[in-house]
Amino acid sequence: MCYAARVVTLALPVLVTLIAGPAAAQTEAESDSTARAEAYARFMIGRHLEGLDDIDGAIRSFRDAARLDPAAGEPLAELAALYARAGRAEDAVAAAEEALARESGNTSAHRVLGLAYAAAAGSQGGTDEDVERAVEHLEQARGSVVPDLQVELTLARFYLRSAATDEAIALLEELAKDQLAYAAASMMLSDAYRQADRLDDALRTLEEAVGSTRPNFRMLARLGELYERSRRWRDAAEAYRGAVALNPRSARVRRRLAAAWLEAGEALRARDVLGGLLEMRPRDAAGHHMLAETEIALTDFEAAEAAARRLIELEPNGLRGPYVLSQVFERRHEYQRVVETLDPVLRQARAMRPNRMLVEMLDQLGRAYQWLEDPEGATRVYEDAVSLMPSSPGFQARLAQAYVDSERHDDAARLLARARGASPRNLTLAIIEADLRGRQGDVDRGETLLLDLLSENRDVPRAHLALASFYSERDRLREAILVLESAQQQFPGETSILFLLGAVLEQSDRFADAERAFRRVIDRDPEHAQALNYLGYMLADRGERLDESVRLIARAVEKDPHNGSYLDSLGWAYYKLDRLDLAEAPLRAAGDQLQRNSVVQDHLGDLLNRLERYAEAIDAWRRALSGDGEEIDRTAIERKISDAQRRLDR
């Protein structure tokens, strides 16, 4: 019997009279009716006593009502709700289960149990069984004509938690029509759409909610996350900025705001946000990590290094500090410092489970050894990486390349056979194998591999680039040009193809055609540092339009201020302009960085000779002769050394 549904409402004095009235001889039916009336009276008194904060009295009254009407579930359901409001969860569950034993469809008892199991599921020790029971009882509690918003929203939340996305969407779309539930239901509906991979619907729902209500912190933060997923970085930043205004103490959202500005290309704004965060929380390690990355983006490497070192102080045993510090050194082309930073850290981290940062640090360390022309060091790193991740095609390719660079051709061949067997469509592995075949003297086999690769991957620009590079490295320049011109027709917007075409045309002494190719790259991408440097150096080396040459190379140096190759180009252009005062700093920096680059050392020697610092010039030229030997005239350098020595002897 549902007491709450009775139409008759009795005043408290009448209820008391009913209970305390004189006994009389009654029939059995009359006795049952009287007991039910007394039970109802006790039920109403219990409600009245609860309103007066007489909890113990209310509990006794509800118990009396349940005893007087043993078929009724409502007094026990009301008692369960009272226990729940009083924070006595175990008693609430017991009373609600008693009520359902009497009246299985009692929505009030189902409501108490549903919310109780929902609370248990949300606690630290919550189980899947708690979730199932919460959903089961909350579904049974939905009997009222007027929706119980707490039940409806809780049920929707648990539909989402149990991946019942369709049920959640159907329920929330109805709830979102209710003005009282609109904001909460819209947020959850947006989550449901996102869970169903309906990102546009998720975003539209939340945008409408933000536009038609006074948005709260959580709503704006969630909107920022959705904009992030849509890669709408400026919109994400504006949403996060609104969230920060409502909750300035939220470090997490401040960091998300900084990340959004950084992705939007607004590194200065990101720096300002992080400055405010670290002023508020100077020991926020994640904030220092982001600040270091932001300073790197701004090419303020001194500030980036300071932030990275502060992060190491805060996390002396962590990976993030060494990781971002090594990024600073890599951007400054200080590869020995990358090795010194990462090598000891990674030796200690060998037993760690592979994660994204550990993988990137291994790759970074291997690259540093390669830049230092230490293939054995690179081999050790990549062997460790493959032992950690034996099925990684990326690290298998890097190790194979290290073997090739170390002239361990048999090891490279064995590794490539295994790796290509597991990943037969991997382009990088095929390209390395073709190069290996060429180095072993089987050029035809290498060419065939790349032609087969191209026939299977005609829509992949890299397959065309690989074949053209193979030809150009073997002085088959006409064939390389034909491949690249054909690829250019197929991929008119691909600057990498146009850049390589310019380089091969320059190798072929077709300087006017090469210049046109490089200018087309720069027209499409005005910040293409490689094209700016290549064109500028080509003009400088030929003594043509030297002022323009300096401007082009300076733009490349601005993009990558510590790049030794770009610094050499700039110094050489100044040398050609006869601005020896401006040439020395970049040429010295390039010479210090690229000790084994014979051309760079030759340029430095020429400058020092012009400055009449003959001993230093001779040292530089000797480094050129003992270096990589590429693109130099050894006889000419030996003659220059002899001339300088004679001047010294005078």
C-alpha cells in the first residue's frame, strides 16, 4: 500500500485521536481497517517528528507503522529515506530491502537503494556489482509522473559509466528539455555524445548550454577539452580563460590554457599564463615543465634551461627534467651535452616499463650519437631500445641504420630480414635495405627494391623521394631529376619534393633552375629554413647578389639560431661580402660545433688566413683534411697550409 498516494490528509490532533481512541468490539475486517488507519497515523506522525528534528521519535513512529500494517512497504521506505538523510547508509539499505520484500514495486525504496549503491560505486572501494545494482534500482525508481531529477541524472551518469551510451543519450535528451535540469543534463549529454564518437553533437550541445545559461567552471573547462579534440586551439584557449576567471586556483586548467595558446602559436600568451601559475604555485612541477617547452618554442634557450633545471630540483628522480633539458641542448645543437644528460638517466631507467617519454629520450640519445658521428654509441642505445620494445619497427629501423653507419652490414641484413618479415609494408625498413644493398655493391638490387616500393606506394611522396635520393647519392642525377619532376606533377603542393629537386638541380650545375625551385618552396612556405639557407649559400658561394644572400640565410638562422650549417652559410656570405668583422662569430660557432665537417673548417681557415692569424688558419685547415673529406679540394687546402706556413716562418 502506498501511503504517500492517499488522497485523505489528516490533521495531527485527528491522528492522535485515532491512535488513542477507546477500544471497542470490532469485526476482523474492522480491526484490519483500524490497524491500517493507525499505521497511517503513525506514518504521518513520523514525518511530522522528522520535521521537528526528532529523528529517534520519527524512527519509532515509522517502525510502529510498519508493524501495524505488515503488508505495507511505504513506512519502511520512508524509514529508509530517513536513515539515508541521516547518513546511516547501512540502516537505509536494510530498511529499503525490507520495504521491497513487502512491496517489490515501491519506487521510494528503489530510489534509496539506487542512490545508496550509486554512492558505494563512486567510493574508493566501489565495484562493478555496485554499478549494476545502482542502475537496476534507479530504473525501478522512475515511476513518478514528475521526474525525480536526482534519480534521472544519477541513472544517466551510471549509464555512461557502464557504457550504455544509447540509453544515456535517450534519457539525457529528454532531461535537457527540463529547465531545472538543463545545465547538468546538457553537460552529461555532451559527454554521452562524445562517448558515442559524435563529437560535433557533443560540441554543439555544450556550446548551446554555455550560450543560454550562466556557465560554471566545469562547463567551460569541458568545452575547452572538446575544442581541443577538434583542434580549435583558439576557441579552447578562450573557453579555458573563462574557466580560469571563475576558478583562478585551478592549476590544471591554467596548464590547459597555456597548452592551448602554445598550440595556437601564441607562445608569449602561454608564457604569461604559466608565469601567473608559478607565481601562485612556485613548486608546480608540471608548470615548470610546460614553461621550459614554451621557452623552447620562443627560442629563449637560456630561460628554457633555467626552467628545466628547476624541474630537476623539484623531481630529482624524475624523467621530465632531463628530458626537457636535453631538448634544450638538442635545439642548441649541443649534442655532447644531450649525451651527458640522458646517458646516465637512461642507464638507471633500463628496468622501467616503456612509456612515451622514455621512448622519446632513447630516440633523442640515439640521434645525438649520430650527430656526433658516433655510430657505435647510437648502436648501443638502439640495441637497448629494441630489447625493451622488440616489436617496434621504428627502433628496428634506427638500429638497422646504426648498423649500416657502423659498417656492420651483416648485422644490418639479419635485422632487416626479421623486421621486414614482421612489417613487410614498412617504407623506412625497405629504404634502409635498399641503401644497404647499394653500399654492398648490389646497386641493381637496391634500385629494384625502391622501384617495387614506388609501384606499391605511388600515392606516398616519400616513396618518390627515396628513389630520387638513391639516384642522387650515386650521381645518377638525371634519373633523380626525372623522378622528382614526375612526383612534382603528382604532388604539386609537396614542398619536400620541390626542395630535393632544387638540391639535385644545384648538384647538376643547373643553378638557375635550382634557384627557381628554391624560390617556389619559399613562396609556399616563407619560413622554410632549409630552402632559405640552401638558396642563400648557393648565391654566396657563387658570389652573386651577396646582400640578398645574407638576408636569406639570416632568416634561416632566425628560425634555428644554433644550427651550425646555417651559421657557416651566414659567415661565408659575410666573408664573400668582405665583412670579415661580421663573418668571424658565425664561422667560429659553426667550426666549434661541426668539428669534422671539412667544408666548415675550410671556410674558417680561409677567414683566419685573411685576418693574418696564420697558425689558427693552419689548425682549421688541418681539421678540414682530417674531417669527413666531403666537397673539398684536398690539394688546394694543402697548398693553402704551405702558403700560411711560409708567412708564419717570415
